[in-house]
Amino acid sequence: MKLNNLTISNFKGIKNFDVNFTGKNYNIYADNGIGKTRIYDAWLWLWFNKDSFNQTKFPIMPIVNDQVQHNVEVAVGADVDIKNEDLSASELAQEGIEANVRQYKFVKTLNEVWTRPRGSADKVLTSHKTKYFIDTNEKSEAEYKTSVNVLAREKVFQILSNPLYFNEVLKPEERRNILFSLTKISDKDIARDYLEFKGLISIFERNTAADYKKSLAKKKASIIKEKDGVKARIDELCKITVKEIDTELVKKQIDAFTKDLTNVQNKQKGIVDVSLIKQLSLLNELLEQKKSDKNSRINKLNEALQPPKDTSLLESSIQEYSDKIKTLRTEWENVNKEALTTDNICSACSQVLPAKMIESIKKDFNLKKATKLEQITEQGKKLSKQLDNVKKSLSEAEKSNKDMELLKAKTEKDIATIQTEDIPEIAQISELEAKIQTIKDNSEDHKQQEEEKVISASLEDLRQQLATAKSNSDVKASISKLDKEEVDLTLKFAQVQDDILLIENFNLKKTELLEKQINNRFETVKFKLFSKPLKGEIKEICETSLNGVPYSGLSGGERINAGLDIIRELQKYKKLNFPIFINNRESVTKLIDMGDTQIINLIVEAGQKTLKIEEA
């Protein structure tokens, strides 16, 4: 595109401006505040309803002596030459315009709308009305925007016409995406080319490196949560164990006390029937066995209980897949609604299109639309299959957790039942001990009776220690089982860490390749797209530098030349060329070579109180 003529009236502080640029480079000189930047504001307002600060809301009506001037028409018009080869990928090229340079006139006007409210004698300003014209033909706002978008999307237009736009208006992520579009390298390509990344090829069939890294982070968090749960259970079990008991020593002590008790009881043969003492001994042994069996049954029931499975990762995956499918569905619907907007007349030049060209355009449009719909459908099928698999896994995990909850409730009930089970030997022992005690009380040998009580109490304590040792053994078995689970989780964690390290190394290699491929395209500027701190993961950035100096440290002139180098490369890639407006041009001693691109220089000249316009 070349700018031939620009007319401005009543726009901000500019009353009348009419300059024939004739597609050539021009310098516009003036002191600060005279209106150089307003010329660029008017140019952008004509196309996108914005000013040079990328604002859509800014004062447009002229102001005189601090008062807004009403009832005047704001108008901006531009005569531009458009070379069709610049539009080879656009709708205009498909409309069959002759392969030469053609001139178009774009005009935009703004008028105030005054109305008289009911019951009032005076009119009040209620709104503004904007009109749009292309080659003297009035257009609707939608038609006008469509024609402008045919030339280029707004951001592309702004990037290619303002050397500061790329680095100072776009977000880092937007800049990265634009730069990545200049490369022809995919995750699968890198994985195929480097042996250490061969294992990632199958993963990249269904995931990008970024998506895979996110899934690993979620998996890692899930394992950590599960490990914490196992560790908590181990800590709880450790609290109910007592100090180590030497069961062999306890058994020897029991044997010794049993002999002592037998000796004392033998001395009492004349007092108490030996059969009663034997019966009491058997009942005590049977009681201890039943108590031990009770504890074993309770421990076995507790061992069967498992911690609930963490479903957060699965739920997160389902949401992620659902969002992707929803996005694809919307995309499919939007593509399916697309229709070829041509009425056999060129919207820009009003020429009738040849019949063969119309048929070719329709055929090409329908083929591209069908191909795109098929691609979206295939992606949707793959995602739906993956979503079904994750939903199945979640359903299984939820069923397992529900079953475990039921088992837990049943276990608690069974334990309560076991704990309240009647052991008849307790009553029998009490009855027999009372009978023996009665016999002993009726005898005169109280010293032997006291000795028997002491020995019996010691035996009871020792037997309790054996029961505790048995319980400790069951707890240790449970701890051992949980230790094994913890080891398994540690191994899984280590594997995930290895996978994360692999994908980080992959991203590092990808960084090197992308940066190299992108930077090779530019003559003076270079880009740093990733940052690798001493500790931590790779960070995605987009920092521009010129001759090794970061953009933030560049002078105003260096920033302009850096932006021009970016524009120059993007012009080649986009096959588009627009007039470039350079504000504060006086800060640059020498511009880089921009070929035949038209440049409008806005230059500060102290003391110049009117706009001075000269061909460069």
C-alpha cells in the first residue's frame, strides 16, 4: 500500500490538512504540540477507530480556547494505491482484480446528533453518527470493516506500520506466537531428530509439549498427596505401638512364675482341690487365646481398609478435555456457518467477476471448508475417546472409594461386634476364683494365699505383655505393608521426575532450535524466548535486543530501528506492505534500509509553529 493523499478536517486540533504524498517518503516538521502525532492519530482512526496510544476512547472533536467546538463535521480521508501482489492471500485477490496497482479512497466522517427532549425548548447532544465511504460509495460499518480486514487484520496493519507496536503494545505471548509462526518446526520433528527424545514421539501424537508438561505436574501433585496420606497412616500406627518386648524373656519368666505358682499350689493341695487349680489355669490360657484372637481379627479388618483414591487429577483432566471439545464444537459450528460472501461484484472496485472465477472461488471455498470441518471432527473424535477413557477411570475410582466407604462402615460395625462379644471364660474364671478364694479364706494358711496372689498377678502382667507383643506384631505388619506402598509411590514419583526432566530438556532443546531459527531471519535484532534460571523451570519470555543490548536499555532511535528490522522481516512473511509512520524521527541519525516501503517521518523542530511538510 502507498499513501497518495491524506485529508483531515476538524480532527482533534487539526482544522484543515490536505497533503499529496504521491506514494513517496515525506518529513513532517513542527514543534511539540503543533499536531504531528495527531496526523498519525487520524490515520489510525480512519482504519480502526483508535489513536496512536491504541485507545478507542479519546477526544476527537476540535477544541478552541479550551472549549469543544460543536456542530462541525470531523472527516478523515485517504487515497491509497494497492498493489494486488500484496493481497495474494486476501479476498481481494480472489475477487479477480487486475494484476496492477489500483487506487482506492477511504473516507470516514463523524457528526454530532442533537435532539430536543419532550417538553424542552433546547436541543441537547445525544449521540454521534459515523459514516463510511469507499470510492464515494457509502458503506455500512460492517462492510467498511470487512474491506479494511481484506487489506490486513488490525494487529497486522499496526505491526507493519508502527515500529514501536510489536515491542511496546503487544503482550509477550502475542509476540512469541508471531515469531513462532515464522518457523517450520514441530514438537514431533524435534523428537524424531534426537535419540534422547524418541520416547516422546507417541506422546506428541495426542499432546503438545506444553500440555504434556501440565499433565506431569498434575500427576506429580497427585503422587505427593497420596504419599502424604500413606505417611500419615504410618505415623498413626506408630503411635499405638509400645516399646519393644523381649518375648523369649517374657516366656521364660512365665515358666518360672508358673513353677513357683505350682509349688505354692502343691503346698495347698490339702486346702484346695488340685483339679480346681488346673481348671483355673486352663481357663486363663483359653481366655488369653481368645483375647489374642480378638485382636488379630480386629487388626485383619483394619488392614483390609485402603485410603481413598485421589480423583482430583482425573477430574481436572475431564474438565480440560471437556473444555477442548467445547472449543472444537464452537469452532466447528462457526466454520459450518461460514458462507461465501460474494454477489458476483468486486466489493472494492465494483467490477463484475468472470463466471469461471466465481465458480473457482466457490469450489475452492467449499473444499477448504470441508477439509477444515473434517480436521476438527477428527480432533473431536480423538478427544472424545480420551475423555471417555478418563471418565471410565474416574468412575472406577469413585466406585472403589464408595466400596471402601461401605467396607469402612461395615468394618467399624464388625469391630464393635467383636469388641462386645461375650467370652464365657471370664465369668467362669471369676466364679472359680471366688470358689477357690472361699476355700482359702476358710483355711488358716493366709501367707501362702498372699504369695499365690502375688505370683498370679505377675503371671497376668506377663501374659498381657505377650498379648501386647502380638498386637505390636500385627501393627508392624501393617506398617511394613504401608512402607512398601510408600516405596512404590517413591518409585512412581522418581519416574515422573524423570519424565519432567525429559520434557524440560526437550523444551530446552526446542528453545535453542526455535531461537536459532527465528534469530537467523533477522538482520540486526535478536530474540530471547526462554529463560533458564539457576534454580527452577524454564520460563517463557520474549525479550528483544539490538546488538546485544536489551530493548529496555535501547535509546529511542535504536528502538525505532529495531522495530523496522522486525517490520522488514514480517513484510516478507506476510507479503504485505503498509506506509510506516515514525514519530520522534529526529532521534534516529540513520534508518535501516526499508526498500520501497513508504515512510512518513514525524520530526520535532523547535520553533516551528506550523506543520512543515517536505519530501524526504
